[in-house]
Amino acid sequence: VGQDKVLMKHILADNDIPMANWFWVYANEIDDHKDEVLARVHKLIYPVILKPARTGSSVGIAIAHSDEEYLECFEDARQYDEKVITEKVVKPMVEINCSVLGDAYNCEPSVLEQVGHQSSDELLTFQDKYQGGGKGAKTKGVKSSGSKGAGMASTARIVPAPISDEQTKMIQDLAVKTFRTLGASGVCRIDFMMDQETKRVYVNEINTIPGSLAFYLWTEKGVSFTELMDRLINIALERERRRSRMTFSYDTNLLSTYNESSAKGSKR
Ligand SMILES: Nc1ncnc2c1ncn2[C@@H]1O[C@H](COP(=O)(O)OP(=O)(O)O)[C@@H](O)[C@H]1O
Ligand SMILES: [Mg+2]
């Protein structure tokens, strides 16, 4: 579920977890029903962001400001998945992340990090995330229409995020709710977007195998890397113990109750 943004969003929406307005379509709907798809985009109001359902690291993700850009970005996004998500752009926006460690029975949130942005219309691209934002590093499939593209700020992190205690607590509670709703276990990172004007907070996504296992959010809480590893192993062992007590097959001979003559009789 954590790998497929469409499944993830449906489950979160069903559990009243706040997200930016969105919809998804199969890519071929743009070929057969372009006007209907564009009508749904117009309801969200430009700019919108397009995402293939199952990529990561911003691959195939782009912002569109007009129908022309939308159709261009759509063609790019569909190269990566047959399901394409369209979402309202939150701006001006700050990204705030929270790690959660544990399982559905017992889990706790980390401190929060704020991920810096140079400009509200730019995306953290694959380069920013993994290649230090270097101008020379070109990655196919990463694009931010309408923005300058090259020379983005490398990802600046502020830990703990400089927001109020109430906001911190609210985001931590939402992180735990998201983690449990999706049935996660181990260490995850839940990413949020905060609208800087309205201060409204939206869940963006869960990362079930976060970069660096989000260890830097736990050291801040006094959990060393070694202790994090110990806890991950214990969570996995405990899960296995629970699984081994469960019933996955049910021994029965269904055919033993089958009576040929009555079965034939019932057909008549
Ligand atoms: N609705 C949105 N409004 C503004 N920026 C967004 C929105 N959704 C995503 N982004 C930006 O795009 C980046 C990548 O999107 P995300 O959904 O996290 O995909 P990925 O799985 O590639 O990390 C986010 O980190 C954020 O900077
Ligand atoms: Mg992300």
C-alpha cells in the first residue's frame, strides 16, 4: 500500500486524514476522455501536480499551470505508471516530516524535521535528493514545468522543525494515525505539507523505507543508531511471534458433505 500512492490515498481519505484535493485516472482516459479529465483538473484549479502512482524520488512528477502544460506533464507521468494522480499544489508550503517507529499496537513519533525549499513552485527533484542538487547531474523524467529548473537549493533540514508545540503535537498525532491506518511496522517517515498561509496541514505520503532509515530523527530523541537497529529487530521478531500464533489455513474436507444425488436433485 505504501508503494502505490492511489491505494494509499484512498485508505487515508476513508479515514479522514487530511490531504490536498486530488483525483486519479488510468492514463488511457486522456486519450478517450480528454475534456472530462481537464474538467476535473479545472475543479482543482491550477497549478496542479502530476504523479505516477508508483514511482518514488520525484520521478515523473511535475507541476502544471495550464492545460497545455498539463497534457505535456501527463504524457511524461504515464511513462512510469498506468495510473496518474493529479493533486492541487499547496503553496506557499513547507514540508515537515515525522518518523514513526513500532507497530500498530505500540508506536511512537519522532521529533519533526522541516525540509527547506528555495521557492514554492519548485520540487525536490531526484538530483536534490540523491545527487546533491548539482547542475551537471541530469536525470530523465524529472521536471518542474514553469520553474527555472537548474540550480535548486540542496535539501536543507531543520531538526526539530521550528513550529509551535501544538502544531508539533498535531503532526505527530497525524503521523501515528497514518502509520496505524496503513498497517505499517518498523520505521517509516510520514511526509506532510503545511500551507504557510492557512497553517493547514496535509499528509503527503508514507515512506515505508525512509532514506537513512530516518535515524537522524531518532538520535535527536536520544535513540542511537544501534538502539534503532535493536528496536527494528525486536519489532520484526514480535511481529513474527504474533503471526506464528495465527491461523492461516483451515483443515476441512468440504467434499465430505457432498452428496451426489442431492446435488443433482437441486439442479432440477
Ligand atoms: N500537492 C503538492 N503541492 C506542492 N508540492 C508538492 C505536492 N505534492 C508533492 N509536492 C512536492 O513534490 C515532492 C515529491 O512528491 P511526493 O508525492 O513526495 O513523491 P515521491 O514519492 O517522489 O517522493 C514532494 O517532496 C514535494 O516537495
Ligand atoms: Mg516524497
